Amino acid sequence: MKLAVLAGDGIGPEIVAQAVRVLEALKADGLPIELEYGLIGGCAVDATGEPYPEATHRLASQADAILLGAVGGPKYDALPRHQRPERGLLSIRKELNLFANLRPAILYPELASASSLKYDVVAGLDILIVRELTGDIYFGEPRGIDIRDGHRVGFNTMIYSESEILRIAHVAFQAARKRQKKLCSIDKMNVLECTQLWRDIVTEVAKDYPDVTISHMLVDNAAMQLVRNPKQFDVMVTGNMFGDILSDEASMLTGSIGMLPSASLDQNNKGLYEPIHGSAPDIAGKDLANPLATILSVAMMLRYTFNHEESAYRIEQAIRKVLASGLRTKDIAEPNMPVVGTKAMGDAVLSLL
Ligand code: NAD
């Protein structure tokens, strides 16, 4: 299990340090984990002038999986676009062809009061959104702004090829197999031909997965159902643009940005694993950041890249027990609850692992 560890900027090094402690503990228990460290984002710009240096690309290409903290910070906001830390993130996703973005939205019952929805609607929520990440209207050609008949027009192209739909559909069915075996595919086939093809192909792929129950939903209804009754979903799969919107909606149902991991996978389940939050410069270096999203990213890595469900479950159970014991970092604490720092939260997870 060769891992590239890219801590990045802001709170990145603090939260990744806690996730590395978990990896070291699993290694001591016999998992064949090898860690190598590299630079990405602002720290890479400081050291090399590039947000995604060649040495990092080599390291990431040779690894089986990449653990990333976060990138960015006010220090870099005035840099030209190609040198911005966020460019490092886009480059690594593109260069490694990480086309499948997996974003769980999990709400631990102990944290249900962090959600803006009623307790009964969200307590125990556990959804996985599988979003296609490298195609669709965000990349389709032609695109642009033109003058036509003397008027300005703006246009983009929504386009998916059969192979792009096939590969994301397989990722989604396989992910569903590792969960409750229910997959809902989201499209807008009543209006958009591109998504009619999406539905047709997902329906064909479903025949390879008779153990997974497939359903289809129009995106407008899906947006509504996510706030009406989100617990009806297990895994949702959709294209780049619909997924962009629905995954943010779903993650915000949980109200706790410091708790949510993500994965971006290529065709061979090599993956980049990272918390969904940013580098939180406002709390960097203060031992205030919640490391749980990053530690949960390690659990996702073990499940999706290494097929090591047992270790993934072990990490998730340790975190559940930590939360049940009442331990909270500041971002997830209710008023009057005692609060612990980043390192103490790491200590607690390790002791329950
Ligand atoms: P952010 O996610 O960094 O922070 C938003 C708020 O959430 C802040 O108040 C922050 O303190 C809090 N927060 C975030 N993570 C937390 C954690 N683990 N524990 C406790 N509190 C946490 O978003 P932002 O402030 O909009 O962006 C800050 C920087 O991060 C920017 O430079 C942005 O470009 C970058 N960014 C990077 C990524 C990434 O690396 N994937 C994603 C989003 C934003």
C-alpha cells in the first residue's frame, strides 16, 4: 500500500498529522503501508514556484493512493492564476484522470443538532454521491460567448460519451455493492438527450449488478427529495454539473464541514482522498481544526483503493465511539460542551482504534 502524503497549506499539516498517526497504528498492526511525502499548493509554490511540481507528480503517479490535506490561503490570493494553490488540485485530478468523485454525506446521530433540518429527517443520514468529474458541460466543446445576428450569446455543450458513462456507472454500482445495494441515478432525460443516453446506459449496466436495486430520478426532484427525505437514498450517481450542485446540498445537510471526507478515483480505483473542507487559514496553527474528515478519508482509502473493509470499519467505529463519548472539536461542539484540540482528538481516535 504505497501512499503519497500531500499535507498542503493552512490546517493541512495539522490534520494530516493525525491521519498519519492512524496509518502508523494500522501499519504496526500489520498493514503493509508505505508513506512518502510531497508538496502541493502554496507550500509547493514557496519551495519551487509551481503548485503541482514535477516531483509531486512523479510521487503521486507511482503511489497507489494519495492523502491530501488542503491547499490555499490569503498569502497566495494575489498570484497569477496558473500559480494559485487551487491550480495544484485541478492539475493532480486531471493528470491522474480521477474521473469519479465519491462524496459521502454522513450525519452521526450525536451531531444531528448541527444540521439545519429536523433531527428525525437527518439523524443517521448516510448517503454516498458519486459524481462524474472530468466530462459534461464543464468540459464540452464548443463553448464561448459570440455575437450572433448582432446579439451576444453565451453557449456551452453538454456532452457525454458512452465510455464516460459506462465507467462512472460501474464505479457507482460497485460502491453500492459495498453499502446498502441501492443506487439512484440522477438525470434530466425529459429535456436533455445527453442525459437520455445516460439513463439508457445506466439501465444497461444495471444488468451486470442484479444484486443492486437501481432507480432513476430527475435532478429537480432529487434536489427536493434531498431536503424532504434524504434517508431514502443510499448511493446516488450523476454527471459533473448535477453532481456539483447535489453533492454540496447533501454535504450541507450534515452541517459539519469538519467531518466529511471525499475520494476521487481513476479507472483502477487509484484514488486521491481528502476532506471536503479547505485550508481554514483562520484557525491554522492553533490546534483548533477537526481532524476527523481527514481520518475518515483514510477509511475511504482503505475501502475503495485497498479493498480493506475491515480496517475502514475499524477507523469509522473508533470515530463513532469518540463522538459517543462526548468529545468534540470546536466546530462540532454544542454550547457548554467541553472542547478538545486537533491533537487530543487524534489521541482519542487512536486510543479507541
Ligand atoms: P474552508 O473550508 O477552509 O473554511 C470554511 C470555514 O470552516 C472556516 O471558518 C474554517 O475555520 C472552518 N473549517 C474548515 N475546516 C475545518 C476543520 N477541519 N475544523 C474546524 N473548522 C474548519 O473554506 P474557505 O475559508 O472558503 O477557504 C480557505 C482556503 O481554502 C481558500 O484559499 C480556498 O481556496 C481553499 N480551499 C481549498 C480546498 C481544498 O484544498 N480542497 C477546498 C475549499 C477551499
